[in-house]
Amino acid sequence: MSSNVAQNYPYQNETEDERAAAVARAIEQFDGLGQKIATETTPLQDLGLDEPGRPHRWWVFVCPKPPFDGRLHVAGYALERRALYTVCDACGSTYLR
């Protein structure tokens, strides 16, 4: 089995508030990232509650760039493909999931 298999599967999950905060921190940290996200994505829709009192959760993936310490947070839906558009909180890279 290859060493990058784990990078293709979710690492953990997070609430909408945690996701939004992580994306906002990444946008503040990396110049031009906010504009790139705005041009390449459509906004996420409000999913409401999953079950009464339980918010929807988003998957978090491991960034494939060494040293593999970044986490990919969902920033929107990709315009060109049917995929989630993710942003790394450590290096500012974007990926489709």
C-alpha cells in the first residue's frame, strides 16, 4: 500500500463555525488567497441542522505537501468541476476533494 493512501481519506471533521474560522485564518495569513477562493468557487450553502440540536460537520483532510502538518478545510464548491474546494491552513495551497 502506498504511503499517501491516508491523505485521500478524511482526517477528522469539524463544525461549520470551526471550518469558517480556519478558512478565515488562512485567508488572513496568505496574500491573494481570498481573491483566488472568490474566483474559483461558489459559496457553501447553509445546511442547517443534521439532526435536532446537531450541526452538520465538514471533513478535514491532511495536506499532501511535506511535512504533512497542514489540514485542508472546505472553502466552497469548485466552479469548473463537481468537487469540494479545500484550502491548506499551513501552506495556503488549494485542492479539489
